[in-house]
Amino acid sequence: MEPRRVTAHRRTRARRPFPSRLPAFLFPLLLLVPSRALAAGAVDTVAQEAAQGLGPTPAASLVVAAPLVSDEAAPHGDELALRVAALVAGRLGASSHAHAKVAPLATARALAGRASALVFVQTEIARGDLRTTIDVYPSMANAWDRIRNPLPAPIGHAFATTKIDAEVRAFLAPLVLEQASVHRVRQDEGEVLAVGCGDVDGDGGDELVLVSRARVAVGRVRGGAFVAERTAPWEALAPRLPVPMRDPLGAAVVAPGAIDVGTTDRGGVALTPDFVTHAPLAGMPVWGGGAPVCLMPEPSAGAYDGAPFDCTLARDRKPKMAVPAPRFDAFAAWSSADAQGRAEDMIAVREPSGRLDLRSGDAPPRVLDGPYGAQLAVADLDQDGAPEIATTADGPEDAIDVVTVASPSEDPRPRLHLPAPAGVRALAVCPPEENGEPVLVAVVGDELWLVRAGEEP
């Protein structure tokens, strides 16, 4: 199979902190997860990072955008390419300016004329990534120079990439959540407590992490089934906790180069992608919207107690963010950009009573009475800038329900209702990959359900 990642939690039964199996000075290295500042959208991110990667460029350069290359429908693709180029020009300084139209390299070289240099910006959308490549070419104003050296090598080069978001989706074909497809595949991991999803090994493709009471498995969907590529039994990762929860909770956080997993039977563990090394965490790992954080289980309450804190064992448990309720048994956080590139975020928790408590930005917390089931995920599944909350039903007829919360003051808008008679054990969200769509992953009985929004006809 990158949100910005979402953790999922599962209530079932129970097991325990553990001594570190690594020297203390190595432990922090396992927690260094690359993360971008979420103060800007994907377009500004790639423009800024690519421009910074160039270093000094000649003054009064002409910035020209190549036509967008995209593996999905992009009705406003050239506008996106021009937007990136304009932001790059702004980063290079007031004396540089962007050309008003896209152009291939040969035309751009002619347009550069007597500019001090040509900055050629190529933007691409591929497998859910927004990629920008910048090449700086020397001035060729002299006709004899063009004859002697018609294709000079670039004197500067830079590249940046990030996952597409609502800002990018505004230039592409819209996604329609009501037309979502559901792809069902078999999983043989047994009683799954949590699922995570993301590019674990940096190969550009998402992988799934399934946490059961017996083991942790990382793999992909192949031939109609989840195929585990690496596994680790819990006996090799952590001893049983002396005071487990009666009904255990599980967690899985996936970020580039890192996997954080946990159960309230065993506690939290940081794993390297190859499963060769591991180390204990200070609590149960969850995705905090921009980086992993940890929660403290309270076995007597069968829930988590207090705000998220840093997962490093040696650090104080200072709150990393405010939560809308002091005690909860499910947690999900989302942070991304809206269609205008403005940062948006949401934290959702489920109280043991079945209520949902939400916090969006600086708005006052909001309560949705429900009752809601014990599975929870938050993500912008249709990339329109408004987050979706995926929950499960609380009653004999289990189901996956997805609603959109456009603003803290608006009532949730129902989007999807998927009956799940076998019971939903865990929820998570894969970042955009194939066709640029986020994927809602649900563990339903002995199946994995992969839910993708459809494109507008």
C-alpha cells in the first residue's frame, strides 16, 4: 500500500514496560522521524524546499514552468505548474520573475533572452506525490554562444517532493466520497488490535502494519490477500506488563524510516523498518498530526489518561498538545492544508461512554453525543480541505460510518455508511499513493477493507 498518518486503536483483551534492548544513547535515533512543518500546503512546501536547495542563483533570472506531467486527470494542470514557478521566483528574490505561460525547455531557453539565467521548473504528480525539479541554465544571449553550445549543462539543480493535499487537489479532478469503492482482501493475522499504513522502507509505495496480540507484521496486499514480508513476535519485542488492561488497546504509527507499535498488554515499541533493532517507548504511540506522540494507559479505567507526551523515555512527560477530554479509549489527529494552502488540524477522542470530543485549531472543544464505536480515524479522504471522521457503530450491528466536519460550528455531514457484520477491529488511513487518493483501511473480521473515494464523472 503516507495523512500524514493516523493511528487506530482496538479494544479486546490483555499484557506489559520492558527493559531496553539497546544502549541508551542509541534509543533516540529510533525516534527521529522525518516530518515537514505543516504551516503551509504542498505547493508552497515543494517550491520552498526546491528553491532553498538551489543555493545562490544569478540575479534577474527568468523562471519558466514546464507543462505539468501527471498520472491522473489534471484539468487545471498548467495553472498548478505556473503557481509553483511563481512561488519559486518569489523565493529567489525580487529581481527574478516568472513567465506567464508554461513552455518546453527549448522555448524557455529562447524566452530567457538577455536574462542572467534561466530557472526551469518542472512539476510532476506521480503516485500521490507532488514533485518539483529545478534546473538553472546559464544565459545564452549571444548568438555565437548558442551555436557553439546549443544545450549547456545546468549550473544548478534541486528537487523536492511531498504528498498531495487539498491545495493540489484543487487543480486536479475532484474526488467524490459517496462514490467510494471498497476492495476486500483476506488477512490471516488473527485478532488484530491496530493497523497502520505508510511508506516504511522509502521505496515510494505504502505498506501495511498489522498489530495483533501475537505479533507485528509488515506487508502488502498481493493476489487478494495481505502478505506479510516481515514479522516480529511480541515475545521478542517486550515482556508482558504487570498490570494490563482487561480489554487491550493497540496502536500502530508509520512514518518514513520508522514504525512505532504497541499494545496495552506489552507497551510501546519503536522498530526499525528492517525489524533488526527495537527499543521501548514511554507510552502507547499515536500519530499527533505532525509527528508521533505517546499516550499513558490507565488500566483501572480501561482508557488513556491525559494529554499526549514525548515518546522518549528520558524526557519529562510534558503535554505536547491539548486534548478535548481528559480520559478516552481512542485518539486520532490530523493536520494538513485546505484548498488555499492554509494549515488545518483536528484532534478527536472517544470517551469510554461513547461520546466523541473534537478540537479544531483554536476553536472551543465540541462534543458529539453518539454513541460511537471504539474505532476512530481522522483524515481528508476526498482532499477538499475539510476532514472526515471515520468511526464504527456502537451496538449489535457494526458498521463503518464516515462524516465530514467542515468547521467546528457545523453539524457533521454523513458521507458513507458501510455495514460490517463481521465487526470492525481497527481503522487507519494510508497517505495518497495510487491515483493520488488517500485510502481508509479497515480490519473487518478476517478481511482488510480498502476504501477509496471515486473520481467525479
